[in-house]
Amino acid sequence: MAASITPERPAAAEEQRSGPLIVTEDEELLDDLLRLCAAAGAEPEVAHGTPTRRGSWEGAPLVLVGDDSAARLCGRARREGVLLIGRDLDDHGIWRRAVDLGADHVAFLPDAETWLVDRIADVAEGVGRQALTVGVIGGRGGAGASTLACALAVTAARAGRRTMLIDGDPLGGGLDVLLGGEAADGLRWPAFAESRGRVAGSALEESLPELHSLRVLSWDRGDAVVIPDSAMRAVLAAARRRGGVVVVDLPRRIDDATAEALAQIDLGLLVVPAELRAVAAAHRVASTVGMVLRDLRAVVRGPCGPELDDEEIAGLLGLPLAGQLPPEPDLSAALDSGEPPGSSARGPLSRFCTEFWARALAGEGGVPV
């Protein structure tokens, strides 16, 4: 169990990469905290009773104070990132000691072990601003959602953004093929099917194929593998912690893993060809996805006719319009030659993506309304 006793504070602008400071004389508690640090991939500094090294209290990115040492530290300078660690849920006096210490949270072991490992791992990874995460889903089969997802990722990477592309559709054939990298070294989804708990963001990034300056987690061409929602949760959370942008290509059917992905997405783009039947199919998709994803917008794939323009299509779907995607001449020929979607900076697809990112990332303030 863990509980906050102070308001959330903004993360420091500069990434911290050193380990936490542990302050306790309780050998059993120390063993537990060292075990949790090892699980989080962090190397802590240990102080028995009170910190003696100059600057260790002030400079540590996170301080784990055993309840046995709380009283001795009450005169220390107040700082962010202090956690008071106890074991007795019935000890109501720990809350007063936490206030006197200036702790951000009180964590009770063993209940809060998972939460505490996550906090320590955030320190070890130097977590800053999370990635803006965009999901792309087709209003009907063949709408071009995978093409747009790849183009968004390629365009973001070309602009110098740290970019990860997640293939969320196990029946799509693999986004690495669309990027021309089906033979590239690196792990695919089946390697993460048994992931539980926390996946290290840096380890995830380094394990994936790097194609066109972005990292891609794709399906392979092997037998079908079911990805549990817990694996999707762990992998996508790890990708988001790396910052930059994450693009997720989503299937039209909503299973547990897809619902978990939708829960972590900041903005969804529903790709709808400018055809009446496509609009009817997209309406069903929008109503289902909208139950999980609050911010879903329509991308109308043209050309639009005089009887049905992009704003009318978005209106029929009850969605805000993210923009119209004009046809891309010679796209099929470019894909056949190994060029990924969005690789032509002057093409309509690339221009659409560039304008989208300019709006979505304006001022690093997140997605505009």
C-alpha cells in the first residue's frame, strides 16, 4: 500500500540517472529495499541511521527512509522525492512522522512493493516527460491506417524526434514489412508475450529493430500468438516512458490487449475513406473505440466528392476533423521499391503528417483541443 500526503510536484527538467538513497538501520528492511532496487535496475547508496556523505541527502533523486530513522532526520532540509517506508498498516503515528519529515509518500511493505519498484525504476531510467502517444485505427478494412501510422512515425523520426512504432494488429502482416525491414535484427511481439510487471524502457528500445531512425515493435510471420493485456500494458508503458512520440497501429476489433492500448493513448485517429459505406462502417468502430478513448478524431482519406466532403463525414461520425488525407501518387510503387510511407518529404502523406505533428506537439504542451 502507498499513499500520497503532499500534492504532486512537476518532474525536474533535467533527467536524473543516479540511484536512490536508502536511510535505515533496520537490516531486514534494508535487505528488502536492496532487493527492490535490484529488481528496478538501480544501484542505491546506503546510509545507516543518517546520511554521512556530503550532499547525498540533497543530491539523491529519490530517498527511501525507513520508519526507524524518520525521527532522526526531521531536522534535515526539506526536499522533493522522500518516501517513508513502513510495515505496520495499523501504526497511525507514521503519518505524523511523514509530515515532520516532509515525505511525499508513505509506502507500506510488502503491499507497496510493485509501486515502489516502479518509482525506483523511474529514477534509474531518468524518466522525464512521457511520450505523446497516438493511435491509428481504420474505419473499415483497407482504409490505410497502417500506412498512416508508418508515415507518422517516419515523419516524426525524420524531424529528430525519438520515435517508437508499435504494431497492435496481430493480423496485419507486420509493420516491419511495410517499412522494408522484415529481415532486420531485433525482437518482435512474440518475445514479449509473457511480459509481466515492468519492462525497462531502455532495454525495450535497444532490443527492437531500428528502421529509418525509429524503433519498431512488429509482429513476425510465425504462428499466431496471443498478447495478454498485461503484456500490452507493460510494453506500451515502457515505450511511453522513453519520451518523444509513440505511434500505435490498432486493429478494428477491441479485445483486452487493444483496450489496454487505448487506455494509454493520448489521441486517436480514425482513418475513413470518403465513401458512404466506409462512413457507415467507421461509425460502428468510432462508437466502440469511443467507449475507451476520449479523444478520437477523424482523418478523411480523399478524394472527396461534392456530395460528401471531409467536414460532413466527420459530422456524420460525431468526431472532430483531424484533416483530409489526399491521395499519394505512386505510393504502391514506392512501397514495392522499399521506401516506407512518408519517406517523400514533398508528398501529400508526409505533408499531412508534418502538419499534424506541428499542431500536436506545439510548445511541447501536449495535444491541442
